[in-house]
Amino acid sequence: MKIVVIGGTGLIGSKTVERLRKRGHDVIAASPNSGVNTITGEGLAEALSGTEVVLDLANSPSFEDKAVLEFFETSGRNLLAAEKLAGVKHHIALSVVGTERLQESGYFRGKLAQEKLIKASGIPYTIVHSTQFMEFLGGIAQSGTVGQTVHLSPAYVQPIASDDVADAMAEVALSAPANATLEIAGPERARLSELVARYLKAMKDPRTTEADVEARYFGARLNDQSLVSDNNPRLGSITFEQWFAKSIQPT
């Protein structure tokens, strides 16, 4: 089966491409660097010719409100139009658990716009909502840093390792379209401020963490339901400790 992975050279994309190729499928890792650009439309028709399944794992290069919305709307429209012409049978997109609950955030408004385009396209689809990737903990810590203190919400999170995300995306790619939203999450819940404190300690980072209920997450105020899934998610198997031991070398 021919499968095109948009964003196929990124964190999740590269791992998903590897898994699908190991199963014997013809997989194109599509990105602007490989001549496939969903914003300009360059290379889309050629890449999608004869393709049965498309996974959209691309992310906006900017998190500025207007730029994010423009990216997801333009990319989504161009990609879905090209898929219709090519006769693609299954469109899969990776989105975020809580997207519809976090509309204070420009980023999540962009993701919701992307999802609405997919649902209205007429192409059989599966949207996968994932909780936060463990690989993003460093960036989350940086986003809340003022001086030597990291201000973060104490709301619950249920982070998932990128390997577990890639396993799920590969499985969805080889399954029938759900025409629905599926959710995936990590095996453990923790409070965001406490988890980042554990991460910084393990990294031997001198910054301290302060729980702040008013701290924003990409512009949105969180509560204990914002970033976790109660919708019978597929759970990953990799715990924070296992991920850290395998993936991170403290400085």
C-alpha cells in the first residue's frame, strides 16, 4: 500500500515512517525539504498519485495566533483538495486531547479549524487526539520560566512518549477509517508543575518550579480536565522514568 506521511521527517513522522516501511509498505516521507509543500501546493499532486492513505503529522512553524490559523487552514485545504483529486481513501490527522476545551489559545483554535476541514471534506478520516509528548517537557518548562523559577499550572497531564504515539499512528494507518476522533494518552497522570519539577531534577537543572493556577498553557488557562482523556483512550506503555532513562542524558 502506498502511504504518504506529511511531516514525515519530524519527531512523530520519522518514527511512523520507519514502522510502516518495516511492515512492507511504500511510504513517502513528505516535507518541504523533499519537495512537497502543503502551503504552496508544490509537489502534492505528484506525491499523492496512487496513494491510498495520507497521515498529516505536520505542525505550524510559528505559534503566533494568526500564523497558526493560517497554516492549518491553508495546509488543510490544499492537502484535502489534492487528496480528493488523487482518490485517497483514508485521511489521518494527529491533533491534541482537549483541543475543543482550549479555545482561549490561538494554537488550539488552529487545530480545531483543521479538524473541521477534515470532517467537512467528504474523505474518510480518522483524527487522533494525543496528550502532550514527553519530548516537549523541556519546551513546556522554558515557556513558563521567569528568572530561575518555572511557573506552571498544577492541572493534570497524562504525557505520552513519541514511540507510543508512532505505534498508534502506524496502527491507525493500517486500519479502516473510523470517521471519528480516537484518543491516545500516556500510562500515568501527574500534575504538570510536579512532572516538570521531576524532569528538571532528573536533568540536574537548577530551576525551581512553582504551581500557579493562573499560569497559561499556550495562552489557555487549565483545569484538571483540560489536558487528560476520559474518552477510553488507547494507553501507551512507556512511563516517564522509562522514557527518561532511554531518551535523555542529563548534562
